[in-house]
Amino acid sequence: MTEPHRETYRARIPYESLDPLTIGSAGDDTLVHRDELELEMPAANLLAAIYPDEPPPVPDTTAEARRALSSPVAGPTLAELLAGGRSVTVVIDNQFRPTPASRILPAVLDEIERAGTTEATVITGNGKVFPLSDSDIEQKVGRENLDRMARLGIPLLQNDPLNYDAYTYLGVTSRGTPAYVHRSITDHDVVISIGQAQANHWGYGGGGKLIMPGVCADATIEANHANFTMSPQTHYGALAGPMRSDIDEIATMAGLDATLDVLLDTRGRVIEMYFGPHPVSHRRAIERFNAIYTFEPLAEQGPADIAICGVFAPTDHLFFHTGWGCMSADYVVRDGGTIIYTSPSPGVHTAIGDFPGLALMDLMKPYMPPTQANYERMLRDIHARVIQMWAGCIWAPIYEVMLKKHLTLVTLAENLEMAADIGIDATTSLDEAFAAAMERHGPDAKVVILPYARYQLPANMVRLDAQPLRFPQEALR
């Protein structure tokens, strides 16, 4: 007897951590090859496969930067800010952010040179991330820009959070964070930042985040992260949450004048830019980001039993960075459900050594397996400063998700031993991970596919004005 025909759905899941290849006359970076995993599953199990409707990339990133700098969303142009040769500091993001600073800086340097500025600095907002190597700097800043900066006498600095002589103490924020900000910021007339605006598990990246943690000292970063990372009001879509609000307050205290906020698509290409006063420009960029990448909650159909997440950001070499989407997927998967997270995580070579793909995730090992008792012990260690929350700000929220959901990591074979040592369920096969999840949840399990989970978030998570609360799982049922 033959079985009845069942329709199938072939899912294509991004699975990449590739640096982009430079092609095209405009010099824009375009991913000419996309690594993907395929999964064939019964169509009846598919609850939703959520893909954003992305606008086309700009044809010329440098030209778009010039347009944004001369057409701010509000307030003065960059030329007006620099009028009279006022001193300026430009903050760019670090080597783990795909913002194409090398193609944006020519437009900024044009304005600096045109204004006759005699004192200017470019600084990488490393926060507590290790310094950029020479090759990182060349890739991030660009050889032509470095040569031009040398000719103009513009130094390139990097944040050094333990060297307190390099920082100015600005006081304490309204939430109790001591604000130490790099002197290159506080000693100059004009401060602008260049960074990517996107959703993340703190609320959103970009804007004032280039100041905090970007160019702040260790004490400031640790106080902010330890006090607010684990707050229920710190989550995807929470621009007014305590962590992001504290970040923006420090940026205001530091005198951040304007931000150039870049929207990148899921291939790392620039789709839009916004320039204007802090925090107005960043908010405008985030509103546009939300219009593209939020999705309607699964209130009628959901929640899902299984979520399958992909990885797409071109500079993501560590699960420490790719894994943010676990916190987004949390909101569409029922408690007791499974999150399958595909992330090759090939590791990274740095100026201070090589880091494996699960580097820093091993810091959760003393608290494994995820239990309520171990979670409470972790919280005590956070507030006793036993744990440095610069790293904990990522693995601790993932651990929190693992208290409620089963996490399976699909990754490269070289990461399996370390995953097993930490206590993370891992495999090299998406088919194997999916089969195990179906076995766990039964033949009628409902599946949601979030191919770009690190960007994607339910629209009802977005809280731009009011103090937000976590979206209750009960409301999804």
C-alpha cells in the first residue's frame, strides 16, 4: 500500500560568515556567493517562513554618504557643523561590524578638508573588543583613506578601556553609571559617529552606541552591562529600555553632535543612510529598519514548536556575535520548544591570537546545565562582578533562553568538541537537527523559519517611547 502524497517545502537557510568580495565599478562590496543549507520538510508543518521585502542597495556608497551629510534629517549639515575649522572627532565601529567605513570616510574627509579643520581624529569604537590588527585597519578604513589621513595629520586611535589616563570623567548617569569617555571625544568641538543601525538584544545598535561602549572606559561599560543586560526591559525592539537609554544618555553627556546611521541589507549592502543630530537621526533610521525587518506576531497560529534560524552577516566569525538571534527567536517559540541555530562560526585570527568559533561562550560552562538554581547563581555572580558582563551581555541572555527552549547549534565540525565541553547541543547537519526536533515535538510540530533572525523581530516587540516589558509567551498562544 502506497502512502498518500505529502507536499514538501524546501527551505534555504543562510549559513555564512564570509568577508565580502570587492567587485563593481563603484567599489561596493557585494556577496557574489551565498552559502546556504537546504532542508526539505512537510509543508503541513510550516507555520511561517518570514523573509523581509528589502529595498535595492544604493549604487554608490560614497555618493550616498555625501548626499546624507549634505541633507540631514534635521539640524545642520556636516559642513555647517565644521564651519570655521572647528576640531572634530569621527567615531567608526569595530572589525566585527560590517559598516563600510572605507567607502563612507571619503565623503567625511572631503568636508573636513574643505572646512580647513586643523585638528581632527578618527577613532575606532572598540569598546572592550581587542584592537584591530593592521589588516583589520586596512580593510575597515581603507588604504587610500589611511594615506589621506596621514597627509592631513589625522591620527587613527583605538579605544583602550583600561588606560584611564585616556578618558575624561563626566559624572554619573541618572541610572547610576559612571561615565568615562575617551578624551578624543571630550577635547574636540564636534563629534560624529558612523555606524550600522539594526535591531539587537539590547534594543538597537548604532547611534549613541558608538560612544558607549565604543569609546568608554572599562568601568562605564561594565556598570552599564551588569546593571541592565538582564533586565526584562532590555530586549529586541526596546529603544526606550534601561540599557539603551543609559547608552544614549552617556552619548549626550559626551557631546555627540550627529550620527551617520547606515542601514545594511541581509547581504551587507548599504540600502539607506541618515545623518543628523543625536539621537534624532538614529531614531529615524531605526523606524525605517523596523518598517523593513519587523513581522507580524504569530498570535493566531503560534507560537511555534521549532524555529530554524540562519546566519548572514559577513563579518560574523564567532557564535558570540551570530547568536543574538536566539533572543529574537525566543518570542515566537513556545516554552519547551526548540531553536535550531545554523552558524558556521569559523573563528577569527587577531593581532593578539586566534579565537575558535565558540570563543567566550565557554564562560557559561560553570553555570551549565541551564537550571533555575544555576541561573540564580549566575545572577548573583553578575551583581558581585564575578562575571565580566562585556562578554556576559551576550552569553547570559542566550543562557536565559536555554532555560526555556532547547537550543541546537548547526556548525562546523571543528566546533563540536568545544560545544560538547560547554554543554551546547551541536551538530554539523541541519537534517539531523531537524529530525531530532521533530522526534522531540511530534509529527504535528509547527515550524517557523527566521532566515535572518538577528535582524528580525515581531512588530509588537517594538517600544520606542514607553518603558517596555518582555512580550509574554501566553499572548502568543
